[in-house]
Amino acid sequence: MNTALDAGRRAEELAALAAGEVVDVLVIGGGVTGAGIALDAAARGLSVALLEAHDLAFGTSRWSSKLVHGGLRYLAKGDVALAHESAVERGILMTSTAPHLSRSLPQLIPLQSTVSRGGAAFIAAGLRAGDALRRAARTPSALLPPPRRVSAPEALALAPGLRSSDLRGGLLSFDGQLTDDARLVVALARTAAGLGAKILTRAPVTALTGTSAEVRDGSRLVEVRARTVVNATGVWAGKLVPSVRLRPSLGTHLVVSADAAGLGGTALTVPIPGSRSRFALLLPQADGLVYLGLTDEPFDGDIPDVPVAPPSDVDFLLEVASSVLARPLTAGDVLGSYAGLRPLLDAPGRSADLSRKHTVLTSAEGALTIVGGKLTTYRRMAEDAVDAAVAAGNLNAGPSRTRRLPLVGAAPRTVLSTIDAPERLKAKYGTEATQVAALDPTPLTPDLPITAGEVEWAVRKEGALDAEDVLHRRTRLGLVGANLEAARERVTELVANASESRSRTV
Ligand SMILES: Cc1cc2nc3c(=O)[nH]c(=O)nc-3n(C[C@H](O)[C@H](O)[C@H](O)COP(=O)(O)OP(=O)(O)OC[C@H]3O[C@@H](n4cnc5c(N)ncnc54)[C@H](O)[C@@H]3O)c2cc1C
């Protein structure tokens, strides 16, 4: 099982497709949805190719809050089926498919003067309902403990940056958090590749039908033929299949240091004034950073390759977060920002109310398109899309096998805890951490713990084709402008070395 993705494999596989090889399932788009579909189809024994315009996780999938969430929000809107689906998929990801890339995240809702006693009781009831979903999904309480009320001193011990003057306690609950959303996509793509899927990046599709796609490769156009085609291009889906009508919604996050926010490992969930069901999130990451999000605003106009956080979102998030902290956050604390577009299907109503359900559509020409959904439910989305492809193409395949298919690097938590490698590497590479640790351990700079070996691994195993892939998607150095500049030269040099020695060994 060869899970390694690199430039040589890409060139060989593209040549085979250009020479006329016909695959069962051709997937367009290398986000979490497309990579999930490639894996589901390959695991059923189907032949698969995936074409991604830029790089794995180039689109929305790298701009998420990185939560594997249990569907509480959908429950609040009365959508029990969607909430249950989310809780089930969270459990599968955290216990079976990707324990190495996920952890249990403690989340604290501080109870200060802005939250009335009635409001607190309402929120506590919601958290209990979320725990009922967890139980229904059979996710162990040892992994995601039930919610509980904590005293003011305990709340302060969990989040020392909270304003204490009017703190009467907090509500503590647990949800799933990914090490990194882009790494989940890479792990899915590599697992699919290990089962024979052709995963091609830098392969923009310019047109498609129900049985073919036209791909730009440098200055030439290549036709790739397939028995079925699945358009999984997220917020760009309407460009390839104009009958697909989306209503994108923009979500912004800011990046601040955990020290500035006064946080340790516990996230803060901050009620947005005037709403009982909307919250801002301060999400601590393993690298001493906190992501502060998130907004949900309608987005009109052309879809940019890389969306930008609007200044009004920055002000709003700083204000909401500061409303619970002892030391208000200011623009000077913002180390970086990012924004992503949710690929929501057009429907009447406010964009924040549009359903996060996924839908598989069939175009007049027979191409399938999958839109909506979320990172947490990628596996179920992929299962539904491949079921539709199998039916449409009359393909010979059994049911989905991905529920119990560990991604590359995955192992039960009990096994992961025995692996002899730094915790930082285990959270990124799982069982492969020992191999990465054996490579050059020199940090990129004295202040950035990412090692030269990690860059080499990205080029040799994870399909990184240039320094930008490493800076922005195999690592997340690009989220902080200062880190990006500090690391760029060294990463460029390391990528060139790794690419050169790879081509010498081929
Ligand atoms: C701000 C924000 C926060 C979120 N937070 C969470 C969260 O915490 N948890 C959660 O579960 N969900 C979350 N979501 C939802 C989740 O991120 C998305 O639903 C999911 O990432 C969409 O993945 P996708 O693969 O469908 O789209 P994308 O990731 O956008 O992938 C589409 C891919 O198609 C490629 N492409 C486009 N056109 C072409 C073409 N012509 N040829 C070839 N390739 C092409 C793009 O380059 C891109 O890589 C969040 C969304 C947003 C916006």
C-alpha cells in the first residue's frame, strides 16, 4: 500500500489518464469532500482519479474552525436528524478513523453579568441535549465528558484571562477539535492513494460532462474519461455546472496569541449580545495560538481564490471576545486572520439560517455535484456521493467501508500514547511520527518548532509541490504573517533540496 504522494507519481498518473485510461469515478476538487469521496470509492474497489486545481485543501477546508462538532447548533434549530448525523460522524472520526488528528476540547461558557440566570439555564439545557446526542451516538464519556457547571475559581483556573469582577461561574462542555483541517484532507487523500486512487494537484478542470473532464496541464488541455464524474468543488461548484445555485456565506477568524487572550488549553464560548443561540469562539491551538471566530455573513460577487477577512468582522470579533476578558483584545493583538466561504445551497432566508445539510445533485449531462455539509460529516457525504455514482454509472461495488477504515497514521489512543515521539509530531502524524522524528530535527528558526524533517516529509510523502504548499497547507505557518516571512526562505531551500534528491532517487 503506497500512500506516498509526490511529483513523480503525479506525472506518471496524469500521463496514464491522458493516454486514455478510463476510471470508474472521477472526482473534481481536493477539499475534504472530494478527498473523502476518492477514499470511499477506492475503498469499495473502484478505480478513482481526483483532480484538484491548486493543492489539497486549497479551498474552504483549510479555513474552518477545525471543530468536529456534535450538532448542538442543528438541534437548537429543531433539525434532530442532522444533529444526530453530526454526533455520529464526530464519534467515528475521534474513535476510529482519525484519533491521531483529533482531541477532546474543553469549552467554557463564562457566566458574567451579560448572561442572565434564565439565559444560563437555557444554555445549560442545550448542553445537556448535546450530551444526549453524544450518548445516542455511543461516543464514550471518557472521551467527551458530560457538561457541568463550574465555580468562579474553577472557571478562572481554566481560563485565567477572564474578567473576574462579575464572574459567577461557568458552563463547561466538551467537543472534538482537529489538529488541523488541512492535515485531515491530506490524510484522506493519502489513504485513498494507498488504495490506488490517482490524486492529482495542479490539475484545474475547465469543463466537464457526465463521463469526462477537460484538464489544463501547463499549456495543453487533457481529456480525462470516466464512467461517472463527481463535482466536489465546494463554493466553486456552479462554475463547472451552472445549474447549481449556491449562496456562499463568509466566515472570519482572527489569530491571536494564547498569552494575549489569557488562555490555556480550554476554549471560551462567548454569547453574542442580543442572541441566545449565537456564540463567538476562542479556540486554543497546540502551538500557543488562539483562533477567534467566527462570523456568518452573506457573500455576493465573484468567488475569490483566497477570501479576505473584512475589517468590520475583525472589529466585531475583537469586541465580542473582549466583552468577557480582563484585558480587552485590540487590533495590535491580531497576528493574522483568515476567512472562508461556506458552500451552501441557495434557498429562501438569511444565510446564517441556510441548512448545513448536504445534497447530491445530477446535471442534465449526468455529472453529479455534492454541495453543503461540513467538515465533520465529510465521511457520510462521501458515502452518499459514491452511492449516487454507483447507481448512476451502474458500477459494480458494495456498500461504503469507510466507517472502520483508519486514515494513514491513525491508531487507537491507547496505542498512540505508547509511541516514542514528541507529542507535537504525534498530533500531526500519528503512528508516522517516529519516521518524521528520525528526519532532520533542526527547527526552521529558533522560534518555530517545525523541523526541516517535516518539510522533507511534506515533499516526499504528502504531495507538497512547492514552498507555498508547505507554508500554507502542510504546515499552517502562513496564518501568521511574521512566521510566514521568517520561514519562507528556509522552507524554499528545503523544498528544493527534497525535490532534487527525490528526482535523483527515481
Ligand atoms: C469559516 C468557516 C468555518 C467552518 N468551521 C467548520 C468546523 O469547525 N467544523 C465543520 O465541520 N465544518 C466547518 N465549516 C464547514 C466546512 O469547512 C466546509 O463545509 C468544507 O470544508 C467544504 O469542503 P469542500 O471539500 O466541499 O470544499 P473546498 O474545501 O472548498 O474544496 C473544493 C476544492 O475544489 C477545488 N476546485 C475548485 N474549482 C476547481 C476546478 N475547476 N478544477 C479542479 N479543482 C477545483 C478548490 O481548489 C478546492 O480545493 C466551516 C466553514 C467555514 C467557511
